[in-house]
Amino acid sequence: MRKTSPATAPTVTFWGAARTVTGSMHQLTANGKNVLLDCGLFQGRRSESFHRNRELPFRAKDIGAVILSHAHVDHCGNLPNLVRRGFTGPIYCTHATRALAAVMLGDAAKSQEEAANYLNRKRAKDEPKVEPIYDARDVFRTLTRLQAVEYGKRFSVGKGIEASFVDAGHLLGSAMVSVHIESAAGARRLTFTGDIGRPGLPILRDPEAIPACDTLVSECTYGGHTHEDVTETADKLGEVVKRTAERGGRVIIPAFAVGRTQTVVYFLHQLISAGKLPDIPVFVDSPMATRGTEVFREHTECYDEETLVLLSAHPDLFGDKHVRYVEKMNESVQLNHRPGPCVVIASSGMCEAGRVLHHLKHGLANPANTILIAGYQAEHTLGRRLVEKRPLVRVLGREVPVRAEIVVLNGLSSHADQGDLLRMIGPLGTQTRVRLVHGEPDRAAKLEEGLKGIGFTDVATPESGESAEV
């Protein structure tokens, strides 16, 4: 590891998601061209996130192209800021990612406006007002730059630089990025995993093999952790819903609107259809989830065989037979006063914004309710405070006692765990250099230990701003 310096050999610089999970942003420099791998939003304390995301660590006009791994906002959410600041190059992604990015970025622009309004309320009268990082116009300009490429097809990014997408099995359209570089220093291969999915999860195909490379930039979100079996997770979900309903409560699930929501709906559909759950009302309270589900319906080319068979028998897999999609705000408000048991799935997944905050404000103090945490919760988020089972949390400016049951089901995560990562990275060969990103330091340390245990010698976890030769 060393600081960025002029060199003929290609280098990769780790700007975001370095020793943390969110804000994916890595700069490949080769043959005089700068290529950005992802351009995501950092998620954490609201004021810190706002300032970290606004300031880019490089001149936007110096970036020649972006290669986007997938459409989660911590990977794509800062693209409109890049465009706003002068980036004019192409943004390469898969077809499904292009469709999902339109949904995600539009919602992110709205969130930026809400965040700016929040900060302005906290500022003194004589302080200048905070402006959103970007707006809907910037999102539109960004979407015009997206160029969709099929999985497995090589495309030119610049002189001597070719790339291709490999199915990562994490989200609809998600991809690992394989880059082949011909430079004065010789041929080099770089693979960026983006986020790697879990084998055996429903709906999406399993991740493909990690492409051979000289340097691997790998996620490590669940380093050191072992997920439970998917079937066991589905059964536990059913048990949580059943016991909550029996005591007259509701299950509130903070879920990422795209990806996690569809997985939870899939499991609930299966449990109800199999008679393992009563036909309890299920509400998806998220306009973005509704739009995201439409994209899921349109891109069946990403589905695994089991889901395709199931879909042919049950065309309403994501439909209205068991699930009601709530879009209007007044309907969302009415849900909080609805009597009887139900399941409410609402974004955001880390409880930092969105309609889930209103459901938590009304539901946390009721011991009959359950808050089901179904995904990774970054440091300094409300979701993390709930996982830590703090007795009192702040929601929408109010202190709320936590009396509801808190259940964490990491088995619903769409990230590979320690064993998955070791099994996937191992075949690359121990001569491969590995740089670990997208994980907190303790998680990275566990995966680094595991990789060294199977013979890898050049494994490190870079800090923000550090570079490595490809």
C-alpha cells in the first residue's frame, strides 16, 4: 500500500467504502485514463453523510468513464453529483441496473432535498442555507449517460482498457467487474466484486465464479460471519410473523426498497401459499419499492430456474393476492391506525429516512409489535441502534422507548458470508493480491485472517485515499 504517485503501472485508489461499508468509490488509473468503479453515497450520521457526499476527492471532469456494479444507492447514489460537477463520460452498467438506477436515483434526489431541509432547520438564522447535493435535473442528465451492456460482453473503456460484467447474484442486474489492461507495464487484470450475493437465495441466479485476476478488490461486509440456511431463515420469518399476530401485534420490517423487499415478499408468499402462515395482511409501504417491483417483473432474465417455474404457476408472485402496495401518503398514515395484526414492509433499510420512520415512531413502544431487521445496519444509523437493543431511540426528533420485540434475521441478507467468500476467492490462486473493501475493520480482519489461512499472502484493507498497483 502506498499513496497515489505517478507510475506507468495501472493503479487503483480506494476513495469510498474503505474500512467502512457504504459509499463505494474506487478509481482505476491506467494508460492516462481515470475510470471510476461505482460512485455511491456514504450512509451514516446525517450531517456527516451530507458533507462527505457533497465533496468529491477528485475533479469530476478528470474521470473518463464510470463502471457501475449495481443500483443500490451506496454504489450508484452519488452519480448525479459527479455529473453536476462536470463529468461528461459514459456510465456502463447492465440492462437491469440501468432500469433500477432510474428508480433509485430519483428517490435519492428527493432524500437529498429532505436532508438539506433538515440541516437548514438546525442552522442559525445568519448561517447560509444548505443546498441539496443534487436535484431531479441532475438525475435526468445522469440517466442519459447510462450505457447498458449484456453480461459477458467485453466493452472498451479506453485505450488498452476492456471490461466485462459477470453476474454477482446480489441484486437484480448486479455484476462483478472484470477489467483487462494492456499498458507499458504489461498486461494486468483487475476484478472488482461489487457486492457478492449468497448462493441459494430465491429469485436471482447464484453468483458466477470470480474472474481470474492479478488484483482482486473484494467486498467483506459479512467477513467472519456465517449466515444460517435460507430455508431455516424462511421458517424463522414465519415464526416471527405468527407469534406476533397471535399477540395482536404487527411486524414492521425496515427493508431496502429494491432487493430485500422483493425477497421478503417472496418468502411470505411461499409461507402463506403453503399454509404455514394465515393469510395475514401484508403492506409494502414504499412508492420506490412499488416501482422497483415493476422492474423486477420486467427483468426475468435475471431469475433462477426455480423462480421462473414458480412464476409460471403463480404469475402474482409479487402481485396483489397476498400483498398490497401503498403509494399515497394518506394511506400510509392510515396504516398506523389500522387495527389487527399485519406485516408492514417499508424503506429505508437502515431506518435513516422514509416512511418506516413513521411506523417506528408509532410502533416501537408497543410490546405486542415486532421490529424485524432484515439487512446490514451501518454504524451510527437508527437501524444499528435498534440492533443494539437500546432502550430509548430518537425517531423524527422524538425520544421513543423501545418495548417492541427486536428480531435480527441476517439470513435474509443478500451478501455472501465468510464461508461463501473463501470458497469463491480460493480458486483464484494464492498469488492473487486481495484488497478488502465494503466492510468494517473487524469484518475485514476476519476475512483477511481466513484468506491467509488458506495461503493468500498479499491481503490488505486500504484506508481512504490509499492506492495499490494492479
